[in-house]
Amino acid sequence: MPLLPMSRVILKNFFSRPATRLYPFVVRPAFAESRGRIAIDYPQCIHCGACARRCPANAILVGKEPKSWRIDAFACVTCGLCVKVCPKKCLRMDNERPKSADFADKDSRVESHVTPPAPEAGGPNGA
């Protein structure tokens, strides 16, 4: 390769902006239609279990007693089928991707919601 065209490329790259972003400091906004993670409006959930039955990766667990809802982000394949079958439409796809997590860090990869049991009727002395 002759020296003249190579020096032109070197000078062009030297005086232009970098081609990549400085990722931890400059984060690109998510695309409008991208699928990032499953989010739930938990108070609206009726714990029917339709989302857990439809999940192809078995990432969602729904309990009726005690009322609970749980998703494992590492198992979820973000297909969106659970969002489509939810009768109360309390599930949605957020386009923001979750922060990276270590495989051993279970708190950051599993999202859990549990409804506390209702107090028994009659008070503490059973009256």
C-alpha cells in the first residue's frame, strides 16, 4: 500500500470523533420497540398463574397461598408471551435492559413479590 493513501487514513482517523461510545459513562437510550425486561404492577395481579403456564423458559413462579409472584431474569428469554396472556394486563415489557449481574448474585437477578397474609377475623383473642 502506498504511503500517501495510508497517511490520509491515519490523519482522517486522528482528527475525527471516536467510532464507539465510552459505555459505562455514555449509555445509549433504548429503542422504542426493544424488549428489555418484564415489569409487573403487582397490586393488580390476581395470581391466576396464566403467565407462569405460558412461559416457555419456566422463569415465572406464581403462588396462590401465600400470594406471590417471582421471575428469574437469567432464565427469562424476553419473548413477551406472559404479557400477552395476562388477563389483568398487569405485566408489561420495559425497553430498559436490567443492569448486569453476577450469576452468584441472586438478589439482582430474581424479582419477588409476596402479599402478606390477611389478619384473621375476630382479632387476637379469637372473639
